[in-house]
Amino acid sequence: MNSIIDSLMPAIDSILGVRDTIGAALKPVYFVTRVWSGSEPGDGIAFDIATQMLPSPQIVDLSHNMRLIEGGGVKQGDIMLKLISKNSYPSIDFIWRKSLARNTELFYQVGDYLYQVINVVEKHLTWDAQLRMLSDQTRY
């Protein structure tokens, strides 16, 4: 017997995509793959490949939540991507991006800034990902 959650899964992208349809997404979110011409990051010339995350997740600025900051799990500039579709991104590996190649780095770009994932929480139909801003925002 299918649960209500199972019956919602095929429609979750349409439901979450309303934000994109009406132009209410705060900022575009991209998966960025940075490949270096050398054998490791910083070695040689880099080029970035950016793919937009759709449907766009909700962006929450955690630096204004004093309860979280006092607990020590959040640093100034951290953000939370909420309501990431499990239909479009069914595995945690899609969210918690890790490179298998030594000369490749994986980031998120939110607006003009690059971030790395520091935590992922699984929900019934979505993921939440806490991102930390990179200290080096250099574009190559």
C-alpha cells in the first residue's frame, strides 16, 4: 500500500517549482565543478562548469539566527538550502558532493558566492543542506 508521501513524490518537482514559475526564487543556485589542468587543485589552469539546481531550493541565511550561532554549529555567512527535491536529487551523493578526481573541486554557487556542504538532513520528500562560504572566493 502506498503512503501519501509515496503518492506526492512524482509531483514534488512541480510543487517545489512554483517558486521558479512565479519568479520568487531568491537567488539561483548552481552546482559548480572546477577542474584543474594539473594534478591537484591550484596546479595549472582551472575552468568551471556550472549547472543550475532546479527546482530552486529555499535559501535561509543562518547568520541572523542567534540560537544557532550560540550553539557553535553555524558560522557567519552560513546558509541553509531547504526543500531540495528528492525526486530530482534522489541520493545524498547528489547533495553532499565529493570529487573522486584529485584535480577536481565541487562547490555550490549561490548568487555571487561559492560554498561547500557541511551538513545534510534528509526529510521525507526533500533534503536540507547547510553550506559554508569558502574563504577564498577567487574565480579562475
